[in-house]
Amino acid sequence: MNFKKPTSTHWTILGAIVFAIAFSWVAQWCIPAIFKTSNYTVSSIMDGMVFGLLFGAATFGLGLYLGLFLPWILSQKESWYAPWRVFGGVIAGVVIAYIITGQISRFLYNLDFPAYYLILLLIPALGWAGGCWESRGQKPLPSKRKRRIVGLIGLIPFGLIIFLSVKLSIPKNDFPLKGSIEIRHAWAVQKFNDDYTTAVDFVKNAPKIQEDIGDVIAVAPAVGKPNFRIVGFGDPGYASFTLEVNGEKGAGECALKVVLTYTDAKDYRKRKLITERAQWTFAGKSVQLDEEGNIDQREIEFRASQKRVEDFVGQLKDAFQKKRLSACPGAEGTGDEDLKRHHTCRGHTNRNLFNLYQNV
């Protein structure tokens, strides 16, 4: 089989696919960050899946459309590819690649091979092949005015799909951003029910929090921080809160996750909500809390090891200083000024000794 050298059309199609992937990734990162679609809401995992599917497909299609139609609109050639046919060829290649990778990935997991490597390679490759196949028939270019009109009309379906996917995926958000801590607390009780009250009970009874700020007076969701509940598919999901906590002696912030656990493996009715991954921040310092509200044992062990390292470094500095001073007759003092005043020491200047001491 004789393979022809890729033409400018082939490189244009490849560039459009790369641009479409990058455009889709950026859009999927920016839009949820801008709209904060899940914060202060109760949403479903299925909502996120549907939104991700529609929005991902629409943004990829829009990026591909722009990557194919802009060169077609701006081209000065007399004939070129038909953009709609090439667009359809790329989409067909992408769909075929998804089907193939979906079937193969089940076997790749058993081989400990990351399936996304295959997806990253196969989808652009088959998409490019499909687009090149459909670009083989060159057609005369219409006038630039007609191409512009066609290009603008083609943007309508993509814009409509993106708008609807974003609009339908944003749950109702009535959080009182400017409300007092009492108002925000009352809103959260009504919005998140038992998940929120479980988190509040944990905060009020946590020994570490009581040690720092005394008895808890008021609790509410912190403004501008994650506070939401995700409902699972066939299970209750989880809730994530960042709570503003006011006490008798001060105020702090507690970020935690609330999940459902079963207390009896044989009886699914025996279950309760518990908190996990709690982080308490007070006076600019953060610590991890265990299920009882005390400092996590791993946190204590880490701090102890950190203290041992600091003590060891301090002992090394003291030993180094004593050894250098004992090797330098006339340097009776132990301070920095004494080291500066001592002019020579085994061929080294006083300045070199001082700099070496400071850098230990």
C-alpha cells in the first residue's frame, strides 16, 4: 500500500482535533469554577454525569467546528474540503474509537495497563483518519460572505446545547450570602437536614475545638467555602461542609465530610451518619481531627517526629560551634560577635568561619 505525504488539509484536520480537545478541557474546568454549580446545593451524581456528557460533547464539537470552519472561511484557495463532511468524518472516528476502547479497556484493567493511554492515542488517531477520509473530495469554495453566514448559522446548535447543559445542571441556590451566622445556620438545617446537624454535633462536642475556643456558641456554613451534598446513585452519597465556628474564647473554621456508615453488616437498617476527614483551623494553624474530635494520632506522631528533627539540628549546630571555637585559640565567647572579632583560625578568615556557622 502506498501512503501519500500528508497535505495541508490533513494537518488542518489534525490541528482542529487537538484544538477541540484543549478547548473542551479548558471549558469543562472554567465553567464549573465560574458558576460553582454544586456549592450550597443538594445535587445528584447522575446530574453531574449528564452535565459532563452533554457539556463535554458540546464543547468538543464546538472546538472542532471552530478548528475546521475558521480555516475554511479564511482560506484563499479556489477549492478545499467540505467542512461538514470532514466534521462528520472526525465525529464518526471518535465514536468508533470510544466503542473500541470501551471494549478493550475491560481487559487492560486486568493487565494493570492504564486504559486512558489507549484512549488518548486511539481517539485522536481514528478521528483524524475519519476526517482525512472525508476530505479526499475537494470542492469549489463559495464566496467569503456566504462562508461567513454558513459558519455563524452552524454555531447556533452548539451554543444552544452548551447553554441548556449549564442551565439545567445548576441547582437552585438560595444561600444567604450576606446573612448572619444564625440565618445561615437555619438555612443549612432546612437545606441539608441530618447531614448538617451531624456535622454541627461533631463540632460542638469535639474536645480539640472546645480546648481552643471554649464552648461553641454558634455554627454556620462559611461563606465562599465548599458546602454541598451529593446524592449517590442507589445510595445516600455524602456531604461536605466548611463551618464557621464561634466560641466563648474565639472563632475558627472546621472542614469535614459526612458519610453514612452501617453499624451492623447483617442489618442495613442499623446505620448512622458519621464525620470523617475533619480539619480544624484556629489562629492560622490547621490540624486533622479523628472521629472523636481529638487531634489525629498521625498528626501527633508527625509533630513529634518534626520536633525530634528540630532538636537534632539544634544539637548539631551547638556541637559545630563548640568544635570550631575549641579549634580557634582566643575565641572565648560563643556569640556571633566573638566569632567576628577572631581574625584567623587555621588559615581561614573570621568572615568565612562566621558564614559557615550561619549556614548550618
